[in-house]
Amino acid sequence: MPTRLPAFPDLPEHSYTVTLGDAVYTLRFVWRERLAAWYMDLGDSTGTPIVQGVRLTTSWAPFESHGITGLAGVIYVRGNAEPRREDIGVTTFLMFYPTDELPASETETLYVS
């Protein structure tokens, strides 16, 4: 079952620690007014950065392309197409899907013309 990660739209910058799978991580959220977007950092249990400054875009797994070892699942953004500051944690959600609950990848078929 996926886990909804909390976020707080009233706080333009906030962080907390959370257990994802068997490991503890630090999540940091920052609202960038000029860009009108939320950004997120992922750190280890001590707050040491693993990945910094990833824009949160709906229907996207913000850390998927970063090759994070030890993250036992996928963090995925669900909600409005263009999340506003007040949407994070209200209508735009970060969901953590454990690896064992993800569907198996479909075999890619290459078409040659």
C-alpha cells in the first residue's frame, strides 16, 4: 500500500525525517516564488544531501532518474497539472510506493521501419 508523505503549504520551506522501506531519509521542501514551483531535496538520516533541488511535477517520480541506491521504492507526485503553493499536501500529494508493490516492467518492443 502506498504511503502519502506529508507536506505543508503554509510553510514555504520545511523538512522532516521519514522512514521509507528500511531506511530513514530527510525530505526538504522549498517553494520558489520566482519559478512558482515546489522543489525537494532528499537526504540521508543525518540530513546529508543525496539529491538536491528537484522540481516537483505531477505524474512524475522526481528521484527516479537519479539512481539512488537503498531507496526501497518510488516517490511519485500525484495531483493538479501545475501545482500551486497551496496545493502541496492538499490536492497535490507525494506518494511512496514500495518496490514490492510496483508493477513489473513491460517488455519493450522495438519497431523498425
